[in-house]
Amino acid sequence: MLTLKELKEKHDKAYEAGQVTRERAANDMVFYYVTQWDTSLLAASQLAYRGEFDLLKKAGRKIVADLAMNSVQIDFEPVEGTRKDSAELVDGVYRAGDTHNTSIEAYEMAKNEAVVCGVGAWELYTEYKDMRGSNDKQTIKRRPLWEANNNVFWDPNAKRIDKSDATYVSVLTAYSEDGYLDLVEELTGKRPDEVDTDSFSQPEQSYSFPWLSGEGKKIYVVKFYHRTKEKDNILTLVDPFQREKTVYESELDQVMDDMIDQGYTITVEKEITRYRVRMYIASGSKILSNELIAGTHIPVIPMYGEYAYVEGEVHYEGVTRLAKDPQRLRNFQGSYLADITSRGPTAKPIFFKEQIAGHEYMYETAGIDNRFNYLLQNRTSITGEDLPIGPVSMMPDQGIPEALIASIAFSREAIEDVATPGTPQSITDPETSGKAVYAVQAQIELQTVIYQSHYKHAKRRDAEVYADMLSTILDVPSEEQIELSDGTRDVMQVMQSIIDEETGEPIVIHDLTNSYFNVTSRIGPDYGSQKEQTIDRIEKMIMLMAPNDPIRQALQLKQLALMDGIDFGDIRDYARKQLIITGIKKPDTDEEKKMLEEASKQKQQPDAAMVLAKAEELKGQADIMQEKREGIKMQMDDARTKDKHYIDVFKATTERMRVQVEAKKAGATINKVNMESIGEQVDTHAKILEMIKPERPEKQYANA
């Protein structure tokens, strides 16, 4: 941590490094906003009238208006494995924060000062959403840093236009004595009896800046941001559902109790080197407070006009610097003309003394102050001689020097050359084509491109710091207000646990604790301007399409969805829903996704005419189906009749064949029986023959 002496030494170095540029820019601010008769040369002039014929402020307003019309669009692109839903969360929260009144004021103040003197700035800070103390959730806000040229002092070694390479910045704020005592009481809890000014006379005081000025009437307090590298351990913890979370060891004591209650255990420990930013608040006598802030970046965002780094120092300027001399000349010329008109001699008649002798009182008062209805003049002299009638001559008017007339035109051209190219007269011609108008506008915007480009750098840096701070404060589940690209508001759940449909594992979406983004910025019209251009184009396209063209119907819905008006929200919402239901527009919010799912499950209810037409159609289809069924029935009956005939024929044939088989079988049986009977008869006959035949001769001879 820094001591008060070290803090003042760094502040002095930053103050001395850019002192000359700051003095010139401070003069530009006074010339533009306060008075254009600020130099001793013009103040010592003999002019009785000193007017301001301001062309410079018109040019400055034109540049500021161009910056407002061509806003900077910020996009967060996820890198290093960061989920896309995390980028969508940061996009929505950032857009919502941009619309806060303090943010709008901070941007406008910085842009105005950058245009006028060459530099402006704003600051990001965190505060509790509920200042009553019932909620520990934080939000990020912005506040303007008024007179950044005189009150913001950057590290002299920082060369980048967004000061992302700075190691410190010193921001001064002036307080009255009572305001200073209130601040000390707020920061320390104890209100001092009086302002302590002893340290201002000590050697360690700031020699470059008057910390106490005006004999105690104004006290300057510094807010000093110091960015340093520190070694730390990063811990990876896992809960019972295997969800990982990384925590720095130096910050573990702040969340240890909650993580233990949730069942987290340490799985990996790694030593790293990281940046940390400490904020000091100090007066000239002591450091009132110091604390670490959210994020790893200095939360002060500068915006420059013309910017250059010359001979080791930063130089910047706005539109005022080069336009001051021609503007002074124009003021002098206009004032001189006014003096000629008010104090120069006017045309007067010249008379002989004898012509008005005795009537001088009638000629003593000139112009409209002369109240006489007529003037008297002597016709003859005392001696009776005739006198001329009327003045004998006229005193000439005071002429305007030709050099003055020529220089007036020159001074106007000189201011316009420096400050603005002007708008050609033809731009107001109603016959001028749209392309020609856009070409002229593009030519005019060339004067403001340098301011637009540098505002883009500032916004990109703002987004980088914002995302870094957001990843620090959104470390627990919560609800965050977001704004979509079309300007509508919604609520998004932070660190929401869901089940992955593919893996079935629990995952955490909208988790910024381990998220990293690339920030891109681009210049373009704001959403309102783009919307009006889109509506105009849709109208022209609709006129060229046939009434029954489905694209025409889609364009009409789109036109209704984009239009604004009193009591028009219901029509606009209906058109948006129809675009989503028909698949033309993708749902952006969870509510729209749910609505689409419900619409897909329910059939759209038709009107009465459609119902009758559908009924007639179904009735006709039923009649046709009935005829088809009857035809099919007839065909089937015919087929069944034929099949029955075939079956009867088959049965008859089969029966006949069976009878024939049975007959053959019976014949075979009879034959068998007959054969058996014949066989038996043969055997019987053989036996009889055997019994009756004579003995053989051999036996007879034996008997003999």
C-alpha cells in the first residue's frame, strides 16, 4: 500500500507532465463556455461595444449532435471456452446499464468536454442495489468526472489513447469546509472539529497542486487508483454435483463459509500473477480510506478529441483551439461595425448662418428627437439679398472600410474551415435524391469522424472494464435486468443450474466467474434511427408487392412490430407473437420460447366460415369414401361368390375322388378276399388230389 507521501509524489509527476496542455485546454473551455473576450489584447481595445458573433458553438453543437446520432454499438464475443449464453448475459446487462441516467450524463459530459477542449472522462463504480442494507447484491454505475482536463491526472508513462496501460490515475474533487467534514465523517466514522491544514506547510505536501486554496474556502480531495501486480493462488473447487468454481485464495475468506455449506472441496491449486486495483481517498493531511475494488482495471475512462503523443508528452485539443483566432477576429469586426453605427457621424445639412439666423433652436435637435412639425428658414438676408433655399451641402455618412468588409467574409470562412464544412444549400432542395442527401451527410460527417473514432475507443474500454467488474460481483445465483437489442426489457437468471440434455450432467449457464470476452465496438446510427429507416424501407417494399404475396404479409407484421405510438403496445406485441409463431422471427427470451412451445401444442382455432367450409369438405370426403367402400364391398362380395363357387367345385371334385378311392379300395378288398378264397380252394383241392393218387411204382415193386 502507498503512503501519503508516495501518493503525492505520483500525483505531482502526473500533474507536471501535462501541465502546458492542460492550461491551453482550460483556456479553450473558458473561451467556449464563459467569454470570448478573455485576452488582454482584446480587453485593452478602444471599442465601446464588445459583442460575440459566435460561429464556434454552432460547430461544437453539430459535432455533439453527430456523436449522439451515430452511437457506438458494443458486442461481447466469448473466447477461451466461454459459453455463448454468458456473452448474451453481459450484452443485456451492459445495454441496460447504458440507459441509466447517470450513465447518460457521464457520456454526454465527456463528449462535450472532448469536443470543446480535447478531453473528457467518466468513472465506473459499484454500489449495493438496495441501499437499505437488506440486499448484498451489487450493481455497476457510472458518474461523470467534471472538468476532466483540470481534475484527472494520468500516469505519464501511459501512451495508449484508452489509458489501459496506466498504473495509476489521480482524480480531484473540490469540497467546501462543511462538505469536507461530512466526507471525513462518512469515511472514518468520526467528524473532526475543524479542517486540519497543518500538513500543507510540511515538506511532504504537494508542491505542484494547491490542495488547500482560497484560505480554507475550497479543499481538494484526491481519489487515487493504483494498479499493481500481485502473486496469488487460484483454487478450483467442486461441489457434490461436480460443478466447478474458481476462487482466488486471497478472497477465499469472504466466501468460505458459504462454500463449505454447499459442500465445495478444493481439487486444484495453482500459483498465478494477477492485477489488483486499490482505491485511496486522501486529503492534503492524511489518507482517509483505502480499499480493493472490483475487477482488475482502473475504472476511469478517458475520451479524447485530437490526440497525439509528442516528445514524451500527451497533447490533445478540441474544436475550439484552432477556431479561437478567427472567432476573435469576427467578434472584433462585428463590434467595430456596431461602434461605427452607434458613434460615427451621420448625414447632416449645411446652411449659411444667415439662412437660419433666429431659428437655430429648430436645428439644435436632430433625427427623431426633433419634434417640430416644420423648420423655418430666412428667405433674404438683413440687407435684403436673396438667400439659397435649403441646405447648401450635406455632410457625408461615415463609410465602412473596404478591408473590414473583406475580412468579415474571410473570418467566417476561416471558422467554418476549422470547425465545420457547413451544409450546402442544395441539401434543402426537395428535388434532391435520397442518395445525394446521404452523400452530402457523409461529407459533413468527415469533420466529426475523429471524435466518433475516439468515442468508440472510450466505449470499448468502458465495456472491457464493465465486463471485468461484472464477473467479480455476479458470483452467486441472482436475477439481473437486461435489455435486448430492440430496446425491450427482460430478466435473466445468473448462474442458473440446469441438466444438459445431451450428457444428462448438471451445468451452470450464465456463469461469468470463469468467462472471458473480446470486446468489439462499431459506429452506427442508434436503434431508433435504424428502426425508422427500416420502417421506411418496408413501406416501399410493401407497395411493390401483390396483395396476396406471403412476403407482403410478413413485412406488414414486421412493420407493426417496429412501430411506436400511443396505446399501440397491444398491436405491436400481437405482431411480434405472430412473427414468432409463423417461424419468421426466432424467440429471444424465455417467455417467447415458452409461448412458441405452447402455440405448437395447440391448434389455431379457425373462424365460423372456415369451420363450415371444413365441414363441407369433410362431408364430401365422407361421401366419396362411402362410395368407395360400397364399391369395394361389391367387389369383395363378387370375389366371395366366386371363391364359394370355386370351393364348391373343389369339394365336389374331392368328394368324387374320395368315392372313387373308396370304390377302388372296396374292389381291392373283394379281390383280396377272392384271391384268398381261391387260394384256400387250391390248397384244399391239392390236398384231395394228394389223398386219391396211386402209390408210386417203386413202392409197388417193393411190396412184390
